[in-house]
Amino acid sequence: MSFKLDILAIGVHPDDVELSCSGTILKHLAQGKKVGILDLTQGELGSRGTGELRLLEAEKSAKILGVTIRENLGFSDGFFTNDKAHQIEIIKILRKYQPDIVLANAPKDRHPDHGRASQLVSEACFYSGLVKIETELNGENQELWRPKAVYYYIQDRFLKPDFVVDVSEFVDTKMESIMAFSSQFYNPDSDAPETPISGKAFLDFVKARMANFGRDIDVEYAEGYTVERVIGVEDITLLK
């Protein structure tokens, strides 16, 4: 094993994590937690840029965020499936880094890849804890590992969050990490095709969504999550 992560944020496309949960990543890194990112595809079907360019942009963003690791599994953008072969590759990463918490794509969203990736990751997290599923990495047998929880970040479509995370202190760095993907987002000098996320209004929407979630807990900005199982609380007086 390399080293253990506290949190592994998984996105089907490079920039999913930045758009949806990078404030949470920054907050926990500031608390001394070890956080990594796993991208499932290179986003090569995107109308703007190329897969190779997006890998470079992902590397730039990872440096801005300061994450411990960032890997890309190279699944086929748009055409990956939720099957044994894809689950095994994610299981290898889970057993390699042994994250306590996994952050994953929204279960239902505008882009069909998001929901499919969400289910793929959820199932892989479960199967990663089964002793009869054996995996190897670099010629060595891996120990089984199941994360404590999977939390789904909210992306394009609004979902009522089960909890939100105050990220007010980290919004500027979050937006900087998003803009590391300069091929995808607002650039008045670009002659690339327009997309639903390439206009300035989309960046305003990202901040407005955070402001909306923040208002619910009386902070400036927050990121929202849904859960797949009930959350346990040790001290209800600490809840906002």
C-alpha cells in the first residue's frame, strides 16, 4: 500500500470534483487530513479541449488544491459500464489508499455519466470489502477495504442535500482550481464551441449554488451532499 487517505474524491470527468466538492477538500486539507482525487475518464468526449489537455489541466488543479494524490483510470468517456471489469479497477484504488470517506458523483444529474458513475462507485465501495474478491497491485495481493461512507456531491441539477459543508473560507481557491480547466470554462478569447458550462453565467451559477446552500446554515458559502445511509451523530450540540 502507498499511504492511507482520509478522503478520496471520485469524479467521472476531470473537473467534476473541482466544481462540486473542492471546497470540502480544501477545508479538510486545512484540518490536516489526507485527501486524494480519482478521475475515471479523461473527459475526451467534451466539445472543448482534448483528453490529453484535460489531464494537464487536472494536474494543474491538483497543485492548486494541494491534494496528496490524483490518478486517472482512463475509462472510456460516455461508454464505460457498471460491470466487473470497471468495478475491479476502482476496488484496486480503494484498497491501495484505504480512504475512510469517498465522495462521488450525484446519483441523478444532467449528464448521464454522472449517475452511472455514482452507482459504479457505490457498488465498488461495497465489493471492495468482500474477502472473496481478490485483487493484485504491482504483483502483490491487496488487503480488503471498505470505506465507512459514500457521500454524493450535488452537481448541475438541484438535489435536496442531506447535509452541507461550510466552505466560505475556501471559495476563492475553489474557483481558481475550476479555472485551471481553461479549455472548459469561460474564456472570451476562445473560439471553441459554446457549451452549457463555458459561459460566464455558469461560473456565477456555481457560486450562487454554494450561496444557496450556505444560507440554509447561516454561512456565506457551502457545498451540499446526499447520503446512501443514515448518518450517526456523536454530539447534536455541534450541528449548525
